[in-house]
Amino acid sequence: MSRPREPISRRSDGRYDVRIDPGVQAVLAAVATQVAGLLEHDRASTARVFPPAYVGQDDETAAHERSYRELVDTALRSHHHQALDLLVATAEHDTISAEELGAWLSAVETMRLTLGTRLDVSEELEAPHPSDPTAPEFAVYELLGAVQTAIVDALAAELPDDGRPEGSL
């Protein structure tokens, strides 16, 4: 009996084969598009995507946080938008480059953080009952976790058996 093929695997030419159900690919593209729209306008849903660097109630802490936001917000938003856009553009591809796979990983994490915030996900959270109005969003959250695992597994397969890349510190 042959072993089932991984959903994402590295090819000998350095590209990655993507064997994900077309319905899942469509969900990835749709959710990425929706989350990209939230990045600019929905601070509540994207709180985990843009966590504070400084926490506190005093004026000095607030000033440090404003300075930090002025310094990094544009670059962070650009990074998230680029990753989400690249996922949308390549979601239906059968093969993707290493750069595209990295963007997928970043985009999936951004989508999970956004959905996790909306669902108030915590370590103790259990799957909602199917009749719960949040059940569909939770199912997408779980699906994104499976895709994220497939990406990490594909990247980890390239590591040597001892788990450290050649020449690591």
C-alpha cells in the first residue's frame, strides 16, 4: 500500500507541488481577500496581527507606542498585503516557488490571527456546536491551521534528520 502524498511537497527543482482540493484553494483566496480589506479598517479584528510593542496606560508608554506605529505600521501592512495578494494570485496553482510558499505561510498566519481574534480563540476554546453562528468561521480557522501545518511540514522536510540546517549556529 502506498503512502498518501503530502498536500504540499518540495520538488527536485526547488518548487513546491500543491495538492490541495480546489474548494480549499477557493476558500484560501476568498478569505485572503476579505482579510486584506480588514487590515486597513478593522483594528479590532486585526489586533493580533498588529500587537502593541508597548503596553501601559501612562503618557510615556503611549508616546512610545505611537512612535513605534509610525515607524513600522506601513511596512507591516505592506508585508501582510503582499503576502495575501500573492496567495490570492497563486491559490489555484499546482506548483509554487519557495518565495510564494513563504508568502502563503505568512498569509495563512495573518488569516488565522484575524479569525482567531474575531472568535476570541484561546487554548481552552472548544469547537462550537454546529448550530452556533460562529461554527463556519471556526471551521475555516481549523482549515487554515491544517494548511499552515502542511506548509510547515513541507519546509521541515528539507531539514537534516538532526533538525538543524547545515552550518547553523
